[in-house]
Amino acid sequence: MTKPTRRTFAKGMLGCGLAAFPGIVRAQGTWPNRPVRILTPFAAGGAADALARILAEQFQSASGQPLVVENKPGAGGTLAAAEIARSTPDGHALLLGDIGANAVAQSLFVSLPYNVESSFRHVIHLANLPMVMIGHPSVADGTVKGVIALAKAKPGTLNYASAGPGGASHLMMELFKRSAGVEIVHVPYRGGSPVLQATMTNEVQLAISTISTSRSFIEANSVRAIGVGSAEPVKALPEVKPISADVPGFEALTWHGIHVAAETPPEIVVQINSLFNKLIALPEVQRRFAIQTAEPVGGTPADYAAFVARETAKWGEVVRNAKIKPA
């Protein structure tokens, strides 16, 4: 997987001819000619919703039309994805895609009302959100090496929590288990808050969580940050080593991007890509993304399509190897 760095972001901007611009310029041509909807497959209040609303605040001055954020959670994000897949292909209905609906779902569900590969045009990779492995403060020595050593010495005695079968926190720990050659017992919960509560009380010993969700608990020493899922250290947790330092090749990120219906004309896809590349380059947007521990990526539609294809293959293999079934 290509790691998200400032170099990657700059390369993507250059690829779009957007390396430098004096300010936001209204989009040209036929798009948008009325308000644009962006459907998020999550409830209001989470990181994905926050990212969509940050972009919406800047969208009208850039395009001349408002960006209306609509939340449609459920079925692992597939309800929102299915609605956009069958929407009018004119660029006025956007999906805030993610690892679940736009990569994992293809392997997780026996049947889908859309096809991850053919039902969308993948427009732009907006941002990555690195994950962090957390643990109860009493677990091992608080390091990845310590967790691996304990799991190998006492296989099956450590438990980990996830926010539900087939979700990112489940798949990423299964990837860790396979990559590190350890056995840790999965205990599913319903949502991120119960996962944190279970880890704090030592009901389970480990979990993988988004940094934005767990950061305040880490800072309060209620849970311990063991390792981050990105290939490089994260600004929000600068003293926490990447898991890949001890498990080579391991990388676990959640991500978000823009998708439109497959029949959307290429010229409109280019306009949407150009506009959102400009938006995520704005200092105010980058500042507020950083609060959500979101790292802007950008680039071309082809860059994003290639990334989604790699993610679909990667997590499909995890689903099959771990024999994961949806809840």
C-alpha cells in the first residue's frame, strides 16, 4: 500500500496540475449547476462525518453551490454506497467512500446491491486515518514485542475487542495475528465506545482503534498506546512506534475518498477531482483534518482507483483466511 506522506500528496497535486494556485477558483463547465449531496455511510458525530462537514464549509465558495451532508449508516456502509451506485450519474450525488463499503464489502457479503469495482468511478483519495493498537495498562510491557511474546507464551489467553464482526477493527487485528503468527481471541462488541470501556476495565486486553476515538483515553492513561498502524510515526502520538517496526509490512489505515456513479462522464469526474484537490490543500482544511488525525492524500482518479483495488485485494484475503462472516 502506498503510504500517505507529504511527498505523496505533493506528487498527486502535481499530477493534477494543481501544485500551486493563487486561491480557490469556481469550478468551470456544467458541474455543479445545483446543490451537491455527499452521502456518508456513518452516523453524525464521528470522524467521517466531521471530514465531510469540514469540506462542505469550503465547498460553496469554491464551486458556487452548497455541499449538503447526508448521513446514511447501516449494513456496513453498503446502504449509502448502493444509493450512490444507482444515482443519476451527473456528479451531484457523491459518496464519502471508506474501507468497509468500498473494499471489504466485496468479500464480506455473499451478495451486494452494487459491485465495488464496476459500480463507481473512484474520484479522489481524500485522507487516511491511521489506527492504533491499544491495550490495558497491565498488558505485557506495553510494546508490540511484549504483546507478541506474551501471546506466543500463552496462546489463546489474550482477548481483543472489535466494534463488530467484519469491521475495520476486526480485520486489522486479524491481519496482525496472521502477520505476527500469534493467537488472540476475538470478542465483538457493538461500536467503538464499548470497545474502549472493555479495554479500560481489562475485560479484554487489546483492541485496534482510530486515534481520534482513543486519543483522549490514551492521554488520560486509561489505555496504553502500543503501536500505530501507519508505516511512519503519527504526529498525534509521536512517541508511539509503528507496528511495522516489529511486524514488517504491517499497515492498517482507515481511509476516505469520493466516489460517483459509474456512468458519470469523465469530464465531470475531472472537475470533481480538481475541486476536492484544491479543498484538501487549504491550510484551514488541513488544520481541521489534523484535529481528526486525518492525513490528506489527494491525487488523480487513477491513483485512487489503483489504491482501492489494492485495498480490496488485501482485505479480501484477510476475510477469506480468517473465515470472517458479517454480523
